[in-house]
Amino acid sequence: MQVSQIIRDKGGDVVTAAAESTLADAARVLADRRIGAIVVMEGHILRGILSERDVVRALARHGAAALDKTVAEFMTSKVITCSFADTVDVLMEKMTSGRFRHLPVVEDGRLAGIISIGDVVKRRIEEVQLEAAQIREYIATA
């Protein structure tokens, strides 16, 4: 399965924030929307990603004072992305080797969606269940 199919099924909505937003505002959005990451944009340009882990690290280092600082101070600026043509296996490799749980989808230089580890696991389970059903059917008709 490819990223294009996942985005087609789940939609391309992405929660974004400006780099100048406060960490408190970003944390509130993460909690209210029940999501694990916010993509940081400057116009149509992807500047970074802020995850729950980034918020926790900021609080551990700076205490409550971190909440008044900007997202730009704590975001990951070297963002690994994926494209519509990438497969679930490619996503698993990128997420595992990079030790992160969210990949923005960039197509033709534009943000087109976001894939979470939950999306990847769900699709992989569906693939395994389909393969098992096909094997059972093959055995039953052989």
C-alpha cells in the first residue's frame, strides 16, 4: 500500500502552526485535537515539526518558562518527509531508523498530509489479514 492510498482514505488535513506560536498554544492544540504532532509552516514552506516529545523535553529542560517560548525554539527543523509513492514498508523504515512517529507528506513541493505510526500499523495489519485470507482461500480450493 502506498501513501497516496492512505491519504485518500484518511484525508489530507494537517494541523499546522507558525514558528512564532508559543509552546503553550501548541500544547493546547495537541491536547484539544488529540494528536501527537503539529507541522510548523511559514506560508507554504515546511519549517519543522513539533511533537509531544518535543514539548516534554522543553518542559524538562526549561520548566514552565518553556511554555512562553516559541515553537521554533523546540521544533525539529530537519524534517524527514514522505511522498505519495512511498510504501508502508518505506514508512516503517523511515520511522524506525529516525525514531519518530509522524511523517509529513510532501508532494510537488506542497504539504499534502501527515502519516502517523498509527496509520502505518493499521495499514500493515490490513495487509497481513488480507494475505492470510488469500492463503486460507488458496488452501481451501487447492
